[in-house]
Amino acid sequence: MPDVVELRVKYKPSEELPASEGLWAEPVDAHERGGTYRLRNSSFMVPLGAGDLVRAEPAGDGVLQLVELVSPCGSILTVVAAPPGAELDLQPVVEAWSAGGALWTESKNGLLVTVWPQQLRLEAIESVIQPTLPLGLAWLATAFPSVRVAENMPEVDFELQRVCAAGGRVERERGRIGVRVAVLPRRRLDHFGLAAARLVGRLAESDCASEHAAVGADHDV
């Protein structure tokens, strides 16, 4: 069993999301038929964060598919974005956040998804992020563990799919559904930040970079 494996997060058909997303994870209680894994990085589409415990099983093509969010970790997830098309050097931002307590930040086409320790209050996180916003960044959303549950991720298709080689058709775990395998056309990556903001809270106003959605704060702060 390798130390790190790639899991496929499958999404339901949508104009705003890709067909799937790959996340790295480390086995916790797993074997060749799948099991439980701890995520090593975060999703850019839904509020799945590094440290979350998930269950995955091999799909028909042999790729491990995420089929259950067992429990979110206690970390807080933030989504910050650079203006579409802006060529900003985000490495100093990531380093400043790490020095301020961030556990993990990853960047994709100007979108920064960061995991913060659960013991940090929102005010402490704000004191780290706010000084970097004048660079042109927009704080889109904040998701607390209490809302980072499967019920709040309707975009994720947790139903295991068994892909049949013949005819490019899909056989689902529960019964057979005759649907053709089709990869959704990828939208521009600068749209993904807007999709992520909608999934974890509300869409931030483009002319108000300092506003953000704090989802579930009453439960965890």
C-alpha cells in the first residue's frame, strides 16, 4: 500500500464544475478494495480540506473514488482569489500566511485555498489575511467544520460508479443507469473561484474585496 494515493472526487453534471477533481490522500485503514483515507490537500470546488477523513473505493476503471466524507477535520477553510487575469506573485502571500499560523495553502490560477488551525479564532485569521488584501486579493469565503459536511456538498456524486469498457457506459452501484460517459467541457479556471465561493457561502461582491462569508462561525468561534 503506497504512502500517498490519488482519489477522484466526482461531481454531478454542472456548467460550473468539471466532471471530477483529483485529491491526494494517505491511507488510514485501507486495502486493495479501498477504505478510509486522510486528505493531504484541499478541493478548489467544494469545502473538502486537507486533514478531512474520507472513504474511497475503486471505480470500474480502478481509480479510487471518494464515496463518503467520514468526518471533516477541525480546521477552518478560507478561499481567497486574485482578480481574473492578474499576474500576481502569490508566494510572499502564502509565506506570510504560513508565518501567521496557516497549516496549508495551495494555489491554482489565482485561487488560494487555505487550512487554518481550529484553535484560531476568526479575528486571528483576519489579522493575517487582511494586510495582504491590498495586493488586489478578494476574500471570498470562510467555511467552519460544522458546515463542511456531505449534506452541504450536493455537487459531489458520492455514488460509486462502475465504468464498463464496452460502449463507454456507466453502471452505478445502485442499479444500472444507462448514461454515456462524458467529460464536461472545462470552463475558464478563473470561474472556479466564484463557484467555490457559492458552495461555501455567498458570492463576494467584486468591488468589496474585504468582505467575505463566514459560514458556521456561530458554532465554532
